[in-house]
Amino acid sequence: MVIPRFFTAALTGEAVPLFGDGTARHTWTYISDLVKAAVRAVAAPLPPGGAEVVNAAGRDAASLRQVAELVGQIVGRPVPLRPAGERPGDAVAVLADVTRASRMLGFVPAITLPDGLERHWNTTIPNSVRNTTKAEVTA
């Protein structure tokens, strides 16, 4: 849920807490890629021996700082980040391997991280908000 918070922070100037140093890497997945994988999984015949677990994930891995930078580029304003210390149990990397989904389902993620962020900006942030100043957003 950090992506909507990054867009809001870029628009309002209110800092988002950044846990750790922001270099933890994650695989970022756009919803249409997940839907595509789910539809393929439902339509696929069961393999011999029963169901198998597969990962459905996006194409790109990036750190939180990299995502914040991309969001800032799209909005045209930086995403303010506020250091918030370490959180116990946070992983250094959460990366998905879609090799099995590709082999079994023909699943290949299509949406890159930058494209997904652009789509989010263009489809979920109203034009009236995209064209406002900080004072107008927070009023």
C-alpha cells in the first residue's frame, strides 16, 4: 500500500515514514498481471499428482527509494521521506521467481514498474488533483 502513499506525499508534501534505509528490494506487481495469472491458473489442467504452487509477480524489482524517485518523476515533485528506523522482521529483499508460472501457465508479466506507476497516476488520481498545488490538495 506504499505506492498510493507515495503519490499522496508527492502531492501534499507530507513525509512518508521510511523504515530501514530504503534499500530493501521488492518485486512490484501490477494488478492486471495478477489477474492474467489467476485466469490462466483457473483454466489450466491440474498437473499429475494435483495442484502446484506458483508465484505470480511483476517484471521489476526495486527498492523503496527507487519507487519513491519514480513517483516523484511522474508527479513532478519529490516524495518526502522521513527516516523511521528499523522494523523487526522486515526483509532485506522480497523477490518472486515466476519461472514455474511461466512454464506451467505461459504467464509472463507484461507491466513494468514505471508503466504501472504511470497507469496508477493516470487512472486513480483525478485530473483535478494532478493539476493542483500543495495548498489546494491539503485544504
